[in-house]
Amino acid sequence: MQRYFKGLAIFCAVLLLAACAGTSAPSKQDMILGVWAGDIAGQSIVLEYTETQVVVESFGVSFPYEWVDGDSIRLDAMGQVVVSTVEFPSPDQMIQRSPQGVQTLRRVNP
């Protein structure tokens, strides 16, 4: 009987490890989606990222963006193209680094 429980415990442990290994973190492409707030050039702004657009809510304009690779996006803001590296220190904080500077945004929960 003790051998049975020992075997069952090992089986459950292996099953748990396999389940954890199969669960991956969300991609940056998924994490960027949503509404973000921050200060850019001394002005507070709210940005909404969809799969292909960045909507600047306070100005009522949107700009297309695309993923260059797994870490960088290319934003075309009225002919000015900016490539930014995107980092997520936490699910509620995004840092974008570009030659123009560093922007820190925080997620706005609905």
C-alpha cells in the first residue's frame, strides 16, 4: 500500500511539473495591448494599443505600428518613423527605449 501512495505521489509531481513547463508567459505582443498612461515631453497622455494601432486618446489621433522582432516596434507617426525596444518589468509597467529617449508607461485598468 505504501508503495502505491509513493508511486501516486511521484506521478502527481511529474504531472505538475509538466503542466508548469507547458505554461508560457504572455508574449510582448499580447502584453502591449490595452490602455497605458504616462508623461511624454512633460505632458500626460493616454495611449491605447491595439494589434496594429496606437491611439492617442487626448488628441484623437492614431498611428500604425508593427513588430520589428520580438522586442521592438516600429511606429509611424505622421511620417516620422521611430523604432522602440519594448520591455515589461511587470504586467502593469512598460518601458520603451528609442534614440529619442526612454518612456515609462503604466497600465490603466478599466
